[in-house]
Amino acid sequence: MKFTGNALLLSGLSLALMFGATGTRTALAQDNPPTRTDTRTEPNPMPVEDTIDPNQPIKPQFQISVSVVGEPDPSGTYTVDDGGNITIKYAGVLSTISVQNMTPKMAEGEIAKILKMYIKNPQITVKIASIPRPTVFIGGAVKNPGPTIVTQDATLFDVLSRAGYLETADLSKVRIVRKEKVNGEDKVRTITANIEEYIRPSSASTVPDESQNPILKDKDRVIVPSKVSQGNGVISVGGEVSKPQLNIPIRTSPAMTVREVVNLVGGTTSVANRKAITIRRPSIERPLVIDLDKAEQGDPVNNIELRPDDVIYVERLENNAYINVNGGFVKTGKFIYDKRTTLTQAVSEAGGPAPFAKIKDGQ
């Protein structure tokens, strides 16, 4: 029997996986994760202006609202693709229209050219519904490491101020790791900024050095080193863990592993996405993604050895994305929900019934 429905309902079965030793209990798929009450510091994203310039040029990934008076078919919200186009359907015909670098008023005229073939004197209104928000990742000697949504013109100092840098932060050697296109090829460039010269200029003029406070770009990674010697280096753990920690001294012999460090910070919370733990590493472009459950079983592919400046981040499970399993199982807790998951697979995920489980009493 498979799970069906958006609310994680089973056909007449409420996913009771509880084989209790002293009675029968029920494990229900949750609509929303329970509210946690703790005092740990959460990431402090930069406030993003909700106001959108209604007359700015349209760019890829913008969402635009198209309204055609008396014509519901072509009216709607469209996402501009990477080529700067939208595709409108009318009378069963798909039309690709380029709107890149056009203002909404100009886009109205461009769309009208196409619809005039089907509609007499179409009255069209185009508005910018939403624009993509750049996201940067910050780690190292900061109070709130992790991904942060920023404004289009956010600077290094803006992001550092929001993340809160530690007293031990070496602001003279902040690294910005950026992915760029060079001759059509993806390249990774590392920029070193002395933001100290912007905050506290050492020159006699006391004028902030603007060149050391660059504007950040989408997907930039900011790494703040520590000026205090930490032996072989440090690592940080944030997100859905019991005790997020910064600047954990790393041991190299034997090498520290993901499993060891997550246990060191008290393990994950009940709403952690254990199947997709990310590890940001300065030397590589994309974050490493590991399965913590497999790492805890000693799988070397997932229980990787850590390196200096690694940042481990544990995401929160999405709503409607997990089930509760408690009672007479080898392993209890929350497990990621998949629409293809069967009851047998869920029981297997929990390690099967414990020796004392009353299997016949399960629901």
C-alpha cells in the first residue's frame, strides 16, 4: 500500500507504524513540524526590500504578470527564461516572445504584435510581479553562518554586519569565492578583501577604502578566517543541530569525520533533513551533500573526513515532508516522506521491529 495525497494520507490508513511494547500507539504524518523552543542563534538574513521598481528592464528569471482585457487564455504570470523569453498560448498556438531588457510598457507592445494576429486591438497590461533575490553563503568566524538572501547591491560589509563577525575574525583576509564565465567556460575565482581598511582605515586620511568593500553577487561564498591561531584549523556546524558551534578546532590525526562532529554538537534536531547535509569547502565550487544516516552507519562515501574551514549546515525538513515513527522499532524518529514510499519501506527505514515489539498489535 502506498502513501497518497498532499496531506500524506494513506487510503484509509493513517500511517500507524507503532508496535508498542505496552500498547498500540500511532505515528502520524505531520502537516507541519512542531514548534521548537530554544535559545540558539538563528541565521540573520539581510532585510530585502519588498518594493520593486515597476519600470525597470525585465531580466531572466523575473516573473511578469500579463493581463489581456477579456481574454483569460493569454493572461497570467510568466517566468522569463534564461534567454529572456516568455511563451504565451492563445487559440492552441504557442508563441515565444522576447522581453529581455524591455520595460513593462515596451513588453506590452511586443506582446500586442503577436496577439493582434488573433485579437482585434488587444488591451494589454504588463507588470513585474517578482524579481530573483541573490543569495550568498557566509562561513568562518561569524556568529550566523549559512545562506543569506541579500539585496541586489549588497556589499561585503553589509553581509558581515548582518552575520555578525566574531572578535577573533581576521577582517584583513576575507575571501570571496565566486563562479564566473570566462570565454564561455565556468571558472572559480577567489577574491581577498581587507574589509578592515573599510571599517577602520589605517591611512592618515581616515577615508574608507571602498575597493575593499565589493558588491557581492548571487551564489558568492564569503569565508572569514580567524586571526587567532587554531592549530590545524577550525570547522563550523550550523542549522538544525542541538548546539550550533563555530570554530571547532579540527583534529588531523586521526581525521575528524562528519559523524563525529555532528555527535559533538549534540546531534540533529527532530526536524532536520538528515538525507541532505551540506558541507561548504573553500577549495571546491559546489557544496558536498551527504546522507547523515549512512554516515552514522560508517559508509565512507558519506562519513567523509573534514578539512579546515569546512562549514557543515543541516537544513530543516520541508513542510509535509516527513513522517513520525515511534514505539517498538530499532530506530525511531522522523523520516523523510516520499510519495513513492510504501509501508514496508517505512518500516525498513526504521530498522524493522525491535525484539520486544508486539507486531500483531500494530496499526
